[in-house]
Amino acid sequence: MKIESITFHHLKMPLVSPFETSFGRDIDRECILITIHSEGMIGHGECVASRDPGYNYETTGTAMHILKDFIAPLILGKDVKDAMDFQARVSGIRGHHLAKAGMEMALWDLLGKRTGKSLRELLGGVREKVEVGVSIGIQSSAQGLVRSAADYIKQGYARVKIKIKPGRDVEDASAVRKEFPNLRLQVDANSAYSLDDAKILKPLDKLNLLLIEQPLFEDDIWDHHKLQDQFETPICLDESIFSPRHARYAIEMKACRTINIKAGRLGGLSQGVMVHDICREVSMPVWCGGMLETGVGRASNLAIASLPNFILPADISASDRYYVRDITNESFTLNSDSTIDVPNGVGLGVTINEDALKEFTLAVVLIS
């Protein structure tokens, strides 16, 4: 695929409601839409870096810099064969996984359109629909959290994840569990705790949770091993796993019992598939995390979540969970069985709503 030009749209999209985690509160979301032009076809990708360096060090500003000044020159005018060829070309750029993943996604979209295959087919997916849940940010009170959970359950979500942070953890989770004793429930700390906080979190072990996600700092794989040894509830790693190597480290250290796969965090769909395969070999279940994606990234998430070892419900949710208006003409809706259909069109299986794109665009950069 000879890359002829690349366009970057810096987007800012209002969220349906504020989304608060242990590292901040968002009322809108920024991201970068990447469009690659090649031999009469276009491929779209989404860089999920946000405005602030909360989830990790990348932001839309740093990602635009890396994409424009370092990644684009490595592929522009070149014949890029596939995702692994791309990974080899950008291997000299240390880190910046969100930027790399956005570009790789666009290449997958192009590859699917050239071969007449869906992304699900290209990745080896086996499901036509994916079981999903909803992620609820920190609310004003435990009672408010229960009301929010009840609303999503009425909408049809059979699994709920709640965000926690020090002072808003056991009480919140207990309130939801008391109201919904049979709900598939899990919590996500986004690295808000240290190993010294184990006693504070220990009551979570009595709430029959699916998992406790990323309680400790991202570089604390060994401390997660110590924490997992104290808990019956599975520990899930997210921010700690930013390469297939780190997945292997976590498995060998027994630092967790499940891994959240985000293609953006790992540097691309190809890397996500590799982590999936590593975990499958040792019978460790994985699930697909979310980054408040537009329809572009949501389509990509659904495709990778259709692989066989994605056993736990994904954090993908319906389009209207986050946006009144999306940038894709296609929207994703929740089925009655708490699933969302995997796109079956060629490539990502979505098209861009040009009017919406224009409405939400802060800046456009063309590289040719």
C-alpha cells in the first residue's frame, strides 16, 4: 500500500455527561482522526490520546507532534505491506504507543478495503457480537452512583464497572452491590493506590467482584503480585501492560489473573492480538478496555474483542453512552442481551460523517 498523503483532524467532542476517574474529570473528549490516502482508497484510524496526561504521558498535542514529525515521514511515499511492516518502520521511536496505534488502525482499515475483508476477519475474530458492559465515572455520592447504575441496568447493560479512588471505594462498591446483589460488578482504580493501601481495599474481597482493575501504579507489576497474593478477587492489569513483554512479565510474576487489552496503550491492534495470544496460551482471560472512542475506535475495539480469548465483557458500550452526535454515519447500539454487533463491512466497517467531522474539528494538518 503506497502511502500518498495523511490528514490529521484534531477533534473536541462534548460528552453526554461528565466522566470522572481518579485522575480527573472530563466534560468533553479530544482525540485525533487519522486519514491515510493510498491508491484511490482511504483508511481511518483514531489516536485515543486525550487533552491531559492523566491516563498516560501522551496527549493530543504530543501525539500530533509525533505523528506529523516522526511517524508520517517513515511511511509517506513508502509501500507499507501490513501492520508488522509498519511496526518495524516505527520501532526506532521509543514509546508513544497511542500515536503509533492510531496510525496502525488506519492501515488496517486500508488493508481491509484492499482485500475486501472486515477487520474482524483480518484479526481472526470468531464472534459476530461482543458482550459489553458500561463504565461509570465517580459520582457525587454513593447514592448517586446507585441511581446511575440502575439507569444503565434498565438500558440493558448486564455488567457495570465503577471508578474508585481513595475515599470513594469500598462504600461506593458496597452500595451498588447491596442494591444489585446479582450484578456482574467490577471496580477500576486507575493506579490510585499503593501497596500500603491493601488493608483499605481488602473489604472489596467480600463483594463478589469480577475483578479489581489496576489498583497500583503502572510500574508496580511486582507489587501487584504481592497484592494479588492477598486477594481472592482477580487483579486485572491495564496501565501496567504496554507491550507483549509486559504481559509475559505479569503472567510469570503472577501479578494478575486477567488483562485489559487496549490496542492504543499497546501500540496497535497487532500488539493487542499478540497479548491475546500470550494470555490464551496460559488460559488467562482477557477483555477489551475503552477510551471513550468515537465510532472509528469503537469499531476497532469490537473487531479485536471478537477474538476467542476475550471472555469477559468489554468496556465498549453503545455510541449514545458518550456522544449525542458521533463522527461516523454508523452508530453502535446495545442488543437486548447486553451485546453489540461487530461491524461486518470491509475494513473498520464505518464511514465518516463529514458534517459532524467539520463541527468538532479544532485543527487540520495535511502531510503529502
